Amino acid sequence: MSDKPSAAARTWDAAALVLVAGGAAVFLAASKGMQGLLAPHVREATSQSVYFERWLRYRSMSNVGLGLVGVGIAVGVVRFLRDRRAAAALAFEQANPPEVPALAPDTPPNAPPG
């Protein structure tokens, strides 16, 4: 395994981190909005209620946030597995160097065999 990760590997790691952090922020904002709807005011039980529409928007927002977190985790896992595969291939290559064929001795072209 190399000492330092490549620039591409760091970019993938940063993308995974941004996706997870952004998704968590969106989810927490939606959660806070849903908690705000629990204020002591008169709630109408119809689907045409303003509060119901807000709740649906917050629910969609929380689903998007959870989706972003899931995609971020998937990017991180794929990046980890690719790095492990590359490290395993490098370790195998170092443990099993390719065999160098033996060079034929310098013999004249008309020499008898043997």
C-alpha cells in the first residue's frame, strides 16, 4: 500500500464526506421543521391543511437527506473496496514476483547439442 493516497482517492473521500454531511444537515433541518409543527395550535385533520402540506414538504426533505447520506456511505464503501483491491494486488505482486526466464548460455550456432 502506498504511503499517501492519490489525489483522486482524496477527491472521492471528500465527495463522500460532503454527501454524508450535507444529507445529515438536510435531514436535521427537516426534523427541526417537523418539530416546529408540534406547536400548540389548532390542527385541522384535512389533507388540505397548511400544516399537512408543510409536513409533507419536510418529510420529502428528510427523505432527500437520508438518500444523500446513503449515497455518501455507498461512495465511501466503494472507494474503500477499490483501495483494498489495489493494495491486495500490490501485495500479491510483491510476494510473487514474475519469474525471469533463464538465459541460454552463449553457444556457437554450429555447436553439437549437449
